Amino acid sequence: QKEVEQNSGPLSVPEGAIASLNCTYSDRGSQSFFWYRQYSGKSPELIMFIYSNGDKEDGRFTAQLNKASQYVSLLIRDSQPSDSATYLCAVNSFYGGSQGNLIFGKGTKLSVKP
Amino acid sequence: DAGVIQSPRHEVTEMGQEVTLRCKPISGHDYLFWYRQTMMRGLELLIYFNNNVPIDDSGMPEDRFSAKMPNASFSTLKIQPSEPRDSAVYFCASSRSRGYTFGSGTRLTVV
């Protein structure tokens, strides 16, 4: 069974620090990797996607992918209290991630303290 | 664009009753997904459609659950009869490329 594993947290970081969120996946054939943010009581929203090994930066967010280690991470620089949410890692066996089953981890709860 | 629209936002029903959840995907999106989220199990895919055709319903927990997509702009998820263990947040999502866009969800409580 395809699985996506995340540390449930909570991960607590001070405002302005770097938050590092990690995810491992079991299906070596996975092609697309996504990070969603979910505020309490709200729906998940897509914040980053990555398809190739290496780093991808978007503003304060950097996604890192290592397919050999089956590992994907999300770094949040200059963390703000508004970043406090649950971060869901999701993996798809199709390139692009629009089709097929997007398998989600259970999420890591991040708390940014002022 | 109004995004993915789900209704109702909240539903409280008694065990044994029929429940129907509704979803309007984003126009032009050709994939539609129904997910269920609980604290214990996280987000689980129930079923997904491509161009209104069901592709994978292996996540549907049992025959009490059924889903339809009669056209590109509407889908329903029906539970009959409902049970307390069906209590969860049900999300609809649609996609054309690069991940999914989720609706606001329906919080279902079966008492």
C-alpha cells in the first residue's frame, strides 16, 4: 500500500526562524510532490509542487526533493504567526499531479510563536 | 472563478437517514475527487471521476456510499443509510493540472 509519512508535530518555532517540515513516501514510482497548507477548520490549499530532484523556491517557501531517498521537505524562511497551520505532504504517481490518486500524509502541525 | 463549491457546509443527521453531499467543480477542470478527512485517518480518497466517468472507487468504504457525476458541473456523494462512523469532513476537489483545488468541505455529523 502506498504511504506518505509525516511527523504529526506539533512543530514549534519562534517568529523569524526557519521551519523545516519533512515527508517520506513509499512508492518509488511517484512522480509529483505537493505541499498543502490547511488552517484549522478550512480546506487544504496548494502552496508548492515539485517534480524534479533538487530545490524549488517560491518566496519564503523552498521545496526539496530527493527521489533516491524517497524524501521531500518544505522549508519556510522568516516564519510568521500566520504560517501556523497543518502542512500536508501529497504524492502522485502521475507527472503533473492532476490525475490519479493524490495520496496525502496526515500532516504536520506547525506553530509559530511571536 | 468561484472555486469548487460544496453544499451543505454542515449536515447533522440521525443514524439510518440518507445524506446527499453536492459539489460543483471549477469550470474546465476534467478531474473531480471526493475525499474524507478524519483525525484518525487523515485525508482519504473515496472516488474520482475523469470527464464525468468514475475511474477509481476503491476507496468507497462500502455499498452504503455512492457517487455520481451526471455532467461536468455537478457531482453528488450519497450515504444511505448513514452511520455514526461516517461522521467526518467530506471534501470535493477538482483538477486540470498541477494538483487539486479543494472545496470548503461538508462537515457531516451522524447522531
